Amino acid sequence: MSNKIKLLGVLATFAVLSACGETDAERTATGAVIGGAVAAVTGENIVNGALIGGAAGAVSCSVAPANPQCI
């Protein structure tokens, strides 16, 4: 059950990050903040959460290239 919740959280993060920021740097920073916050709430390592969130933000336009923010 816990893995399903984490998976949904990751998918939701990708959806949110694809709309945040106009540049790759802004999306990366937003992803790091969201990843750190999610890690803090779930009791995980905050630094790892920020790194994973930042990476997700950096590649978010690769995941959703049709998003108007990615053009």
C-alpha cells in the first residue's frame, strides 16, 4: 500500500512540475522544494527528496512536451 501511495505522489509531482516555471532552472528549483517538502512530510530524507524532486523538475518538459510552459 505504501508503494502505491509513493507512486501516486511521484506521478502527481510530475504533473505539478510540468506547469511550474518558464525555464529549466525554475522547474528544477520548484521540483527540489516540492521534493524536499514531500520527503519531510513522509518522514524520508529531505536531501534525497530535494535531489529527486529537482531531477524530476529538470526533466518535466521531456515528460510533458505539449505543455504550453515547455515551448
